[in-house]
Amino acid sequence: MSQLNPYLHFNGNAEEVFSFYKSVFGGDFTMFQRYSDAPPNEHLDKAERNWVMHVALPIGKSVLMGSDRPSAYGKPNLGDSFFISVNTDSEEETKKIFDKLSAGGKVQMPLEKTFWGAYFGMFADKYGVQWMVNYDYNK
């Protein structure tokens, strides 16, 4: 079966963002490269050479990936048309992830038991990335 892995672009703060996600989910980066690790690129501003070219953080069976987007390609726009959905194994894990990831962000739906049989909440984190956290009671 194929696997979907979200890939996020940032404007020079990917290292900070992914360090935050690592503090929430745990684990280690399986890949962390800077633009300075690659051959010289005429499209890359010298101030951006220390930016993250690629980072990968395994979360369960998925991998959250990202990078900083060089200014030559335009600023990334974090849209409001997508969410990263995290499915958990317990109410406790759901609350822990929700509380940590939403700290400093904007809660759109507080974590609560829903009519569809889940413990669910959604928010934009402090970096503007939108998340849904879900625990299904009837697995």
C-alpha cells in the first residue's frame, strides 16, 4: 500500500519548526540536510545556505517532511485548505499531542468527545500549520 507523507515548506525557520515537532512526537530525524551540504546553486542567496534543504521526522508509520523554501522560488504560503490529521491510540495520547502542538497557536475546535464517536480537536499551531488530532473510540 502506498503511504502519504506531508511535506511542508517554510521561510527560514524549518529547523525551529521541526525541532518543536520533534519535542511533541519524540523520535529522531532520519534526514537533516542544509543547503550548504549540496553543490553550489546560483539560485540560492548566501544568507540561505544554512537553511534546511530537507528534514524528515518519522511519526508512527508516517514521515513528516519539510524544508525552507529559497527566496528565489517565492515565499511559501501556508494555506487554510489542508490539515495534518493525527490519529492516536488513546485519549491520553490525544490530549498530550493536542496540548503540546496547540500551545501558542489558535484552537479552532477544542478537544472534546464528538457525536461521531471520537475524541477530536483541531487548531493551527504557532507556525500556522493546521492540525486535527483524533482518537476513535470504536476501532
